[in-house]
Amino acid sequence: MSPGIAETPTARAQPRISLIGAPTDIGAGHRGAAMGPEALRVAGLAEALRARGLEVLDRGNLTGPLNPWQPPRDGYRHLPEVQAWARTVADAVAAELTQARLPILLGGDHCLAIGSIGAVARHCRTQGRNLRVLWLDAHADFNTHAITPSGNIHGMPVACLCGQGPVELTTLTGPAPALRADEIRQIGIRSVDPGERRLVHDAGLVIFDMRYVDEMGMKRAMSEALAGLDADTHLHVSFDVDFLDPGIAPGVGTTVPGGPNYREAQLVMEMIADSGRLASLDIMELNPAFDDHNRTALLAVDLVESLFGKSTLMRG
């Protein structure tokens, strides 16, 4: 097999999947993402994956502090509560990885990725495996308290994982940084604050923003984002539903026009499936309070099915 070319999906055993609900909007600027896990269940996520012949266990919902809905303190909103939720998520994800299961975190807002990706990164270090994180999002989420007046921590998880943020979060799963900049690829980005832009460049993040997608095409962006995966690579996908264009996915708190359309999103998921390396997944920021008859949750389930092998490919 040539270097950088992944095994075909058929060469690997079918993953055993665990669904983990994290019903909180503790890090967000709008209420409602706490209802995301149930919306995904109502949309039939477990049933859709079982219909593909996969073993799926629903572990139910984690519990944590209620959202106190307070203003920022020292530049961060709800830092103790975010830390508690992230630690609970990290422990739950780590437990599934230890059992060689594929955890799917049902969010909840994107601050929870500090816990899920932190646990995945620690697992990879322990196992001596390489890590690649695909961050599908409208936002770079590389803010710090110094450059965002809101203090909402769902805009900070990538910065925290890369070692920039409060010590309570940067060292949540071990020494900082939990994640090296060269281990992450961001796709679909189209909303970055001016100060955040400088931090992203200084950190050296690899970003395939929507300008790149428009000019070069989603196929090339994904080919580059997935380049170099091998049998020793753990691929984690952190899927913020606002990655999608709000015309097809209105059920999020922070809509940004100009995102991937349905076909582009399907191509993203199918190319990830083709890599055969998917080993953990976040589904984040689904907010039923802004949705239309659970339309966005149903679309998310459709796309996750494609992550696990459903294809629109007709040739071959």
C-alpha cells in the first residue's frame, strides 16, 4: 500500500458505536442546544445506524451543572460549570475508547469538545497512535477571553485544546497542549473575528475556508484534509451543525450564510467514510429552538449515515 493511502473501509471491522448525550448549552450565547441530544434521538440516529448493520448502544445522557446564565467573570462565562461538563464528557469518551468502541457525542454546545477531543488525544498518546481532527464548523473557535467580549466558551475550544486559555481547560486531560496545531484541519470556516484571525495564523492552523472551497472545490479540500492518514491514525470528526448553510440547516444558534450545500456536505461525509479511519465523532450545536419540525436534526442523521457508509455513488 502506498504511503498516505488509507485501507478501504471493507478491510476494517465494523465499529461498535456508543451514543453519549451531553444536554447542556453551558458555553453558548443562546439557550437551546441542551435539547440537541433528544432531537437527534427523535430523528432516529440510533435506528438509522442499526439499519446499516452497526451495533449501537445509547448510554443515555450525562449530567452536570445547570446553566446559571450569568455574565462573564474574569473574561469567561460559566468557567467552573464548563470545566465540570468537559471533565464528565472526557471521562465518558475515554471509557468507550478503552472498550474499543466508537463514541458519538451528542451535543450540547461546542465547548464540550474540550473534553471529547482531550480524551481522544490522551488515548492516542497512550496507544502510540497518530491523531487527525477534522473540525467542521462555520467558526474557527480560537477565541480567548482577551479578544471576545461575550466570554462564551463555545467560541474557544480549539484555542483551549491548543494550549491557549484558562488552565482549568487547557490541562483538563493532561499537560497542555492537548492537541498540536498540525493535528487539526478546519473545514468550512467563514466567520473569524479580527483578533482571532491573528491567533489562528500565529498557531499555524490548517484551514480550508469557504473561499478555498469556492475556488478549489470541496473534493480537493477534503483530499488535502485527509492526506497522510494510515492504519495508525485515529480520525476524530467534530461536526458543528452550523458548518452547513443555514438554508438547509436552520436549527443552530449562530447561523452564518454561505456554508456547504447538501451535496458538498454529503461529499465531505462520504470521503471521510472512504478513508476508513473514523474512530470518534462529535455532533454539536444542534438547537431545536431555532429549527423547523426537527429538519436540521433529520439532516444531521442523514449525513451521519453517510459517515458510516451510506453512499449516493452509483458507479462501480
